[in-house]
Amino acid sequence: DAKTTQPPSMDCAEGRAANLPCNHSTISGNEYVYWYRQIHSQGPQYIIHGLKNNETNEMASLIITEDRKSSTLILPHATLRDTAVYYCIVSKYAGGTSYGKLTFGQGTILTVHP
Amino acid sequence: GAVVSQHPSRVICKSGTSVKIECRSLDFQATTMFWYRQFPKKSLMLMATSNEGSKATYEQGVEKDKFLINHASLTLSTLTVTSAHPEDSSFYICSAGTGSTDTQYFGPGTRLTVL
């Protein structure tokens, strides 16, 4: 699976948009971009994922560049509860039980301050 | 939807004893389950992958005789840490896939402390 590069930490003011970048320049055509976050002492929480197109759900938006070599997770109105470690992961899914491994890097520590 | 639970959330045991951790998918059938370990201030490390009814596949460096994984049903997987030692103290987390979508969902984790 392709590796990802994320900044180690970012700050964001409460109520503002948090834009978390991720580089995945070696991504292959059948690999998805997944975003999870982990709040201290809890299991990772799924946020969003995409293959080629931009995606939006109730939590966030995912913007994937046309060449798919990088992406940005956008939390439109960050709250204090969004303070967490955010992981960008690239992984295959071939259908059925053929899940690719989720390889967690160090992620980005997002701190939302009042 | 896609809720995964773990039990217990915390366990403290004496060195040499065995500990069983359960991972359940509450609202879906989990054809594939994964077990991870996380040491303090470190990232998650995949330990093993199991498909229902099959033997687990362990990652390199993970002792399969020490970390016994059973995935006997589509809603339950168990991880048994046998003859636990203080160095096995860690945060153990499971995840599950439905087999029909491309997303894995994680449990809340189990904090194991071996004295």
C-alpha cells in the first residue's frame, strides 16, 4: 500500500474550517484514500473516504487532486471536540473480504482552541 | 450503523495469566475482523486479520501462539493473550469490515495492564 505524509500538528480556531493536507504521491489506481481520527484513549473513528471524486458527508469533505497524489480533509466548522489525531491512509479494497491493510502513520495532531 | 463494541474496556491481570478480549459487530455481519495494538504515544500496529470460519493471518513478528484469535461467528471475534507479561500491556483495538462495503469500523479499544 502507498505511504502517506501528513504534517505532525496543526492548530485551528473554534468555528473556523480545519484543512488537513495529505500527500500520497505513490498511490495506485485501485487504492482508496481513507481518513480516520482518534481521540485520546479511544478507537479510531471513520470520517470519510474516496477513490477519485470529492466526497462530502455530515462530518467532513474530502478533496482529492486530479492526479490523486494528494488530498485535503476539511472540517467546515471545527469544534473543541474535533481535537484529535487525524490519520490519512491509502488502502486497496478488492470487494468481498479482500480488504487491504490500514497502515497507520503518525497522523496529524489537530488542536482546536477557543 | 456499523457499530463495533469491545469487552472489557479495561483489564488488569497478573503476569502469567491469560486474558480474553471480545470484539462484536452490533448491527452488521463482520466477515473480516482485524486486531491492532497501540503502545503509548505510538500509532496503531496491525497484529492479525481474520475471516469468519478461517484461521487468522498474523503480521510478521506477532506470535500466533501467544495471541490466539478466534472468529467463530459473523458478529464475534476474540483475542486471547496467553501467559501475559508486563510487556504485553497495551491498548488493543479491533476493527471489522462488512464484506460488502469498502470501510472498516473500529471498536473503542481495550486497555490491558499486566502487573
